[in-house]
Amino acid sequence: MFHLLRGLRIIDLTTVALGPYATQILGDFGADVIKVESSDGDIFRAPRPGPRADLGAGFMNYNRNKRSIVLNLKLPAGQDVLKRLVRDADVLVHNMRSHSAARLGASYEQMKAINPTLVYCYSPGFGGRGPDADAPAYDDIIQARSGLAALNADSDGVPQFVRTIACDKVVGLHLALAVMGGVISRERNGEGSCIEAPMLESMVSFLMSEHLAGHTLIPPVGDLGYDRLMTRNRRPFRTRDGYLAILPYSTKHWIRFFTVCGREDWANSEIVTNASMRSEHIDELYGRIAEAALTRTTAEWQQILADQDIPAAPVSSLSDLFSDAHLTATDMFREVNDEKVGQIREIRSPFEVDGKLAHQDQPGTVAPGLGEHTDEVLTEAGYQASEIKSLREAGAIG
């Protein structure tokens, strides 16, 4: 892990993927992330495979560099423990609906009364200003509601879910940014804040940045949807022996591409050399790439396009990523032998700080077992062993 956020303590009430993805990034940066779970644990611990009953592979890839404690927030005694932890914390993060957080004693008003300088960030499914503020939401629900499933429709127009938990991860990035914004603000003015990063609004902002298109203007000029992305010919192109993503982007790229294809007439055409006209004819131009791509093998095209500095990439399967030369050189997948879970493959943090990768700066920790650090964290908070025992007997902690 890195040291950028060393000394920052985060109370993490998040579950499944959205929130844990956000707090893992913060943990990778060096924050002390205390993951608070019920006795049942984060539901994402369950999906298999996994080395232990409480450590599924998916959970492990979203929860490294954290400590886990078990609190029963349905009991007043459990809520009292949370308040004690929040008193000395910098940040509290959750992805519950507001009424659920309040029921567990973790609303902003309740937490602010304990720690006025607390940075409080949360990601409900829908923003609190709208009629669906209390509606439940998960990734598939937001993929459908935000327009993503429709954008990903198949050739028959049937909407399709993207085969990754895209909304959880995109909104997770928004949530991590919200935390960082709140922390920087507090460092400058000494005041806490409450920041909402709702799923639907975050995804609509994310998707519509380009797809608002002609409706950006009033009255609208043109349709919704960024033309380049909506064209039927935008796809990986079939070569003589496979597929290749080919993306001439700038004017010089397009001229060079048609030049190496031996089509000087196209290279000098105004619909190539004029950027505005090129955007109006983009489907036709992609169709020309499709025709040309069939004339050479993937390897031949890769060499030609690399020589011309034209962006291109082979179409990789998930298994291909393990042998990708660049990812191998950058140590993207590491084999780690951990005494708790044995031999595992770890996806490293993608960042580099001062010329070092996260594990070169300081070795991190694998995802915690359920409640693994309960006694440790409570001892740090000032609880005596007898108090911890009493809390456990009362069912307030795990």
C-alpha cells in the first residue's frame, strides 16, 4: 500500500461491491479502513469460489488493506460502540438508504453530534431529493434505469446488461472522490461535510456527458447519442485471421491509415481531412476500415499501425490478460503466499506513486476474515478486556 493517506481513519459500513471498491482504493492509498459488518458478514463474502467460508474470491478482490470488526447495530450497545469509533475517526462511508442508516444509528445527524468534523459520504441508489429516494437498488437495477442496458442492446435491439458490475464500480469511483473532496475541504477549513453520491444520478452524469449530444442545445440540434459511438460499423474489425480494434482518431491518423491502404483518394478526401465532415461520415469511414482490415493478418496490421503511430489493439479474452506482455512487465497480477489463505493471485492497485507500485512501498494485507480485528480495534478505542467480553456476551460485538 501507499502512504498518501496514512493517519486517515475511515469507518466503513459499505457492503457488496460499490462501497468496498471505493474504500479499497482509499485503503490502497494508506488509510486505516475499519470495515464494520453484522454477524452474518458482508453478503459478498458468500459467492464462490474461495479459500474459506468467509472469504470468497470476489470479496477478496474488493476488500484488501482493511480491518474487519463485527458490530450488532440493531442493539443500542452496538450503536454505542460505533459512536465511540466515530468519535476519533475522520470519515464514515456507507451505501445504505438514509432511513436504513438512521435505523442503525448511523445517520449524518447522529454521527455529526458525536464528531462535528466528520466527513460523511454515502451512495444510495437514488438521490434524496427524488421520489425514489427510499427505493432499493443494485448494479443491474441501475444499469437498466440509467440507460446503460439500452445502450448495450444486441443487434435485435434487445437491451443487455454489461458483463461487469459497471455501475457499482463507476459509482464507487465517485464515492472515493467524494471522500477525498471532503477530506481536503476539512483540511482547509476545519469543517466536516455530508456528501451524497447516488448511483442513478452518478451513472446518468457518466453516460450523458457524451450522449446528451444535440440535446445539449435548446432547442435540440440533432438526436441524443454521440454519433461515433452509435454507428453500426464501430466494432472490432475482422482481419484475415482474427479481430483487431483500429482507431484512427486525429486527422493525421486518418490520412496515414488510408495512405498505407494505398487509397490516396480517400486520404485526401475532405471527409477525411475536415474534422467536422469526418464526424458526419464516421459510419462510412468505419466501413472503409472494415473492408481494408480483411486484407492483412492481425499481426501484419499491428506492425503497420504501430509504425504509423495509429492506435490499435488485439481483442483479448480474460485469460489472455495473464500473458499480456505489458501487464506482465508492469506486474499487474502477482502471486502472493499468505499464511491465512494460502497461495493467491492478486490484482495490484493500478497506481504508481513516486516511481513505486503499492507493494513496493509497503506490503499490504489480504481481505480480512469476518470480525478478525474486532478485539484489536476496540482495544485501540480504549475498551478494556472485561468490557469487550461483556459486549460479546450481550451480542453487541462478534
